[in-house]
Amino acid sequence: MKLYVEKNAGVWNKLVESSPYAVWHQKYEALKFDKGKHGLPLVFEKNGDYLLFPFALEGFLGFQIASIPVNNLASVLPSGAESFPLIPMALDCAVDFLKSFGVDFLRMSGPFFMPEEYRRLLDTWFEGKKALTELIFVDALDVQRKSFEEIWMKGFSKHARNRARKADKEGVSVREIERFDEWISDMHLCNMSSFSRQKRYPRYPHSDKEAFLIYLNRHKAILGENYRVYGAFFRNRLIAYMATLEFSGLIVIGLLMSLSNLMSKCPNDALLRYLVDHACESEFSWIYYSFDRVSYSSKKPSLHSSLRRFKFEHGFKEYPMKIYHLGLTNAGGVLQRFTSLYNFLFVASTRLPNLMTDSIQKIYERQRYKKSRYSYISEFLNHRKTLRANSIN
């Protein structure tokens, strides 16, 4: 038995890619993807079986936090089903290591698509440590061993099928965007139009045309062929687009933006139909399209009810997924209690009047993307310098 930090990117990625349960955000590149975070690729190995802990370390209000990207469905990665029984022992060793590293707080999840035994072992361990358990509801489409025709007839509602057919009649076509600079003006208009329609705070860098081009090119440079952007075109104009991360058996929809004044052309329906067809042909297992903090079956309203309807009309279903928050030190225990209160207030806010929930949502968006603005500022300035230098030459 041994626990060690794997500093060789090639060796780490080989371990990730050999696991049948891998997602992209467990790769070595992902550990350095978000600025302000430091990667800690931890390996637990015993008798030839292994578990990977793709930790990201960051400071927050004086706390040191270790996390594995929850929103991207990454978690502890087993080499195979035979390594599941090692989960409790591996977690014990990993926590002791994090404490010696000065970490106060641990955050990770049990991905919904993992086998029941994996999720049960993870849940039992965190329950025994009296961790805070947060339940979210992932919206995903199961395309395992299914044809597009089966999903089209049984998953898509009649209304969704008719809208997709209308897009065809209106002349909307879908294709992958190869050069972002050719369509960046239209993509920026789609962003701003979507923010306005959804009453969302115009987040950065999506709200700045030049910065958004940097954002797209950076994602493509790091993610390579796993990062795809599909556009819906009408009369040689881009009226909607969808950005995805495609790796192993999972497609993650990151962005779906469109022009409000051309929604009658049903470009979003055309994009989603195209993606489902692509997923079935390429033998993916799941399409993941964000999550909600409240269940569809509950009486609590969603903060994005129209988006929820759109997803469910196209065959998506909700899957409960647990997020674990565990204080490792006395200071971490304080943060755990604060996190519990924050989560309660955020979910409870859905019952408040619309004016108040809109204000809360704007505050949430501002805080969520404050760091993003600063992380792109240097790249934006360098980009401007390059443009000026090229114009002088």
C-alpha cells in the first residue's frame, strides 16, 4: 500500500484514461485549468489497484480548501470496480495527507453515473465522519446503447419534435464552428441576448467580445478536440451556439446561447437534436446539462423553470447527486457550519418573491464570476498588446 503525488503528467493521464469511469476534469491539465488553484494529483495504490484523487487546492477567507470539481462530475477515480473496496482506506490516507498539508476543508461528490457500490461506500465513509451532505439534482440524458430514433420518439416530447422540424422548415442548419474569430460578433450577441432573456447578470468574460474570444481560444488550446462548439445558422448568420466538453463516455453542455428575436426559428431545439444524434452515433453514454438545487418532483420552485422545462422536453431526467463538505480542522468545522447555512438559504430563496430572487441571483452571479474577471484580465491586456504590435508592423 502506498500514497504519493504523481508529478508526471503523462503517467497521471495514462492512469486516468485507463479507467472506465474517467471524465476530463480528472486529467492532469484540469488541475491547472482554473487560475488561483494548485493541483495535487494524489494516487493511492494497493496490490495493483489504484484510486486517484485529482485535488485542487485554493485559499478562501484564510481557509485552505481541497476540492475535486463537483460541477464537472469529477471525483475519486477508481482503476476499476475491483478497487471499490479500497475507498474507505484510501480516503483515510488522503485526509491524513491533506491535514499534514495544512488543508482545513474537503469538498467532493459522488457522481450520479457511478455504480451503486461506489456511491454507497463513499456515502458511508462521509456519514461516519459527520460531513455535511448537500443534495443536488443533475439533469442528464442517458444515451447508453440507444439509437437516436428511440430517444427521438420516446424521450423528446411531441412539442420538442415539432419545434425541431420547424427549424428545418425555416432553413436553420447546424454545424461545428472551426474558427471562433469568424463568428465572435454573433456569439457575443447571443450571449448578451440570452442574459437579458433569462434575467441573468451579464457575466464576464462572456459579456466582453474580445475577452470571450480569448476564453474560447484558451479552452480550445487546453481541451483540444474534446472541446466542441456547434452553431445554428440562419441565412449565413449564427443565431445560436452550444459549447460542449466531450471525453470518454460523457458529453457536458457548457453553454447554450441564442438570439431572442430569432427564437421563433427554434435554433436551440435544432442544436439539441443535433447533439443527441451525434452522441448516439459516437457511442457516448451520457449528456450532462447542468443541475438544479431543488427536485422537479418537489413543490419548491426552480430558479430557472423555463430552462428546466426545455431540458425535460428533450428527454433529460434528473438524477440526485450528493456533495460532501467536511471540515478537517477546527477552522474547517466553522466553514462546514457556514456552508450548511448558505446552502439552506440559497434553496429557501426560491420561495421568495421574484424581485428578491432576482436580486439574490444577481449577487450569486457577481460573486461566482468575480474571480473569472480577474483571471482573464492579464490575457486580455496581452491580447490588446499583440493587436497593437501587429497594427504597427
